[in-house]
Amino acid sequence: MARLMNIGFGNVVNTDKIITIISFESAPAKRMVQRAKEQQNLIDATQGRRTKSVIFMENDTIIVSALQPETLSNRFNGNLNDTEVEHGTE
């Protein structure tokens, strides 16, 4: 059974389809996001906030999130004591 993970602001992804989650800060990550945007394989789940993480999916789709990769990792691993706030500072 597929498990859904909140990636911020009510947006969810199927955890079975995630390949990796990385920080957006590196130049290669930014290039891959730009390429996905050009190829229309990008899903923007930032709700207009600054991109902090990039989620690579099995089907070559890239999703950007305003949450830190550590926050998403905690959610992926089922850590329910994740207290980072989605609104305002994230």
C-alpha cells in the first residue's frame, strides 16, 4: 500500500516513487530543476516560497519544495516529532 508524505502546504507525494531528496543550493541541482522546467517535468510545490529541496521521482519528474531536505527526510522516516513550521519561516 502506498504511503503519502506531506511535502509542505498540503501537498503530498507517494513515498514509493521517491528516488532521492537533495538540497536546492548546489549548482547541479539548480541546473536539473531548470532542465525539468524546460522539459515540463517539474512540479512546483513551494506555494511561492523559496525552494529549499528537490525531490527526484521514479518517472523523471522533479518536485521542488519549500521545506528543508532534513524535514522531508524526517517525514519520510515517519518521525512524528517533526516540529518545523510550514508557514512563515519555511
